Amino acid sequence: MLRIHFTVADAMKVRMVVLGPLAELLFSLTRLLESREGLLFDGWRSRTLAGAQVLRPEVQDMARFLAPPGVGLVDLFTLVGPAADLNEAFDRLCSVPAGPLTGEFAIVSTAAGNHTSWMLDFAKGHREARHRLNSALTEYHELAIAPYWHRIRTLLENERAARTDVMLAHGLDAMLTGMAPTMRWTAPVLEVRNYRGLRPANRPVETSTDRYLNGRGLLLAPSFYCRSDPALYTPWHDGPAVLTYPIDLTMSTTSTIWRPLERPGDPALTGLLGRTRAAALRAITDGCTTTGLAATLGITPGGASQHATILREAGLIVSHRHGNTVRHTLTRLGRDLLNG
């Protein structure tokens, strides 16, 4: 059992966050290799494993290195923090000092006997290794995460919003009391049963322990792909610890997540814009990147960029560049058009 001890300062720094696609990508790697809760993830696992047969060797290397069976998970998301899209997360990862990266990578490379040289070169800042890892993450993301990300993100944001609303209306005690079944709040301690281990850099897994936040606070992060037990991760800097926990899933929920995108929509909107651009406008309802738009529509990023350009020139969307990522959102005119 894990016991997380809060101070008053910690209680004031509790936040609900959605870590983003990089964290879900990492958790999904462990889902590929396990059969627990098979009815919920079997369809996704079968499609992903079938598609993985045509992925480049770098993707296989990355998966084996970041989630070696029986060893653990390289929790890059604690190095990066919450990030709305994969490009943003990777840009931040490239800015992490070599020390924390090397320490985190050493856990799996030593314990698993995994010495994939180019992955270790990434921790040292080698440009070619950065390019290879970026390409491998992107390729796997487009296969396993991007086609479902809009729906997964909605589930996670709903969970975050619901917990935050409880905290704002009734206080932290009420919010923590109603957390996952494996967690129990008895102020000032949050107990986590079936704890599967805390693994700071260069230390063995601890299965029963007391952890003191010491005023750093705690980020509570719901996850779609993480396994059934909560896990606590500590960052390399002085920021808050991260406690990930699985959201409640049912067969009905996951079947909705995995079903193909329904494109027809409003016949009038389709007649006005064309089927693909009408689908693109609907996909941008909550904002998305060009890569995410391409995955949702099942077209190339170049094709998605062309459709976004036409929608932007028509005044229906606006686009903002953040590093290598372009994010699209609806204008008031675009939202009014969708709402009829």
C-alpha cells in the first residue's frame, strides 16, 4: 500500500490534469503486451498489432525500450508535464537536461538488458537520434492513438472537469473521498491500495511505502490506457508529483471509442462544403492539430492541411502555430454554421 502524506501547502496545490497524448501513448505500449481486461481493449490491440507489422524497425526499438515487459515504464510524461499534443510534448522532451533523461533510461537499459544505442544517444542530445525518436513516436501515435484521440480526450476532459467541479463546490476532502475504488482519503493521508510501485530514477520499485509531498503538491491525472492500478511518479525537478489512475470504462464506452468516424452528418452542411470538408469542420469543433485532423479523417497530413486552408480562407476556422505544430479552432462563423 502507498500512503501519500499531505501538508496544508500540498492541499492548496492539488490539481486535476490531462497529461495528453504522449502519456497515453506510453501507457498504450503496456496494453499491447497484456491480456487483462481483454474485452475492453482486444479490438484495439488486434488492429494495432496488425498495423505494427508494417511499421519501421525504429518503432519496434522504441516500444521495447520504453516499455520492456516485466520491468516498468519510462515515464517521459513526468519529464514533460501536461502537453496538449505530441509535437509540443516532444519539443519539451528535447529541452530536458541530459541527467534526468539518462537516469530514467538507465532503469530499463540496465534492468532489461536493453542497450538500443540510438535511444541512449537521444538522452545525450544527438540530433540523428532525436529525429529517429520523433519519427517513431509519430508513426506509432498515428496508428494507435490519433484515430481515437478526439473521443479519448473528451472522456479524460469530462473526468477532469467533474472532479474539479466537486472540489470547487464541496472542497478537496469531498473530491478525494470520491476518487477511484482503490484510493481512500483519511486526511491528511491518501491511501492507494494495490499499489504497483514508485520508481524514481536509479532506485528499485517500492511496493509499500510512505511518501511525503513536502509542499510540492500533487497532480491527479486520469488515464484511458493506463493499467488498472494507480501509480505515483515523481518529477526530476521540484514540481508536483503525478498520480495517474484509470478512468471507469465499460464495454459500451470502449466500443464507442473504437468505432469508425461517422462522416455523413448534416446533409445541408455536406452539400455546402463537401463531405470531407464538412467532416473536417466537425472534427475541429474542440480544436485539433493538422496531424490529428488527418488521422480523424483518414487522409494524409498534406490533404488535411489543404482542407484547413480552404476552411480558414472562408473564415470558418483560425490556425495558430506552436513550434512545429499548427492548431486549428473554429471561428464564431464556423461554430454558427455547425449549429445550423
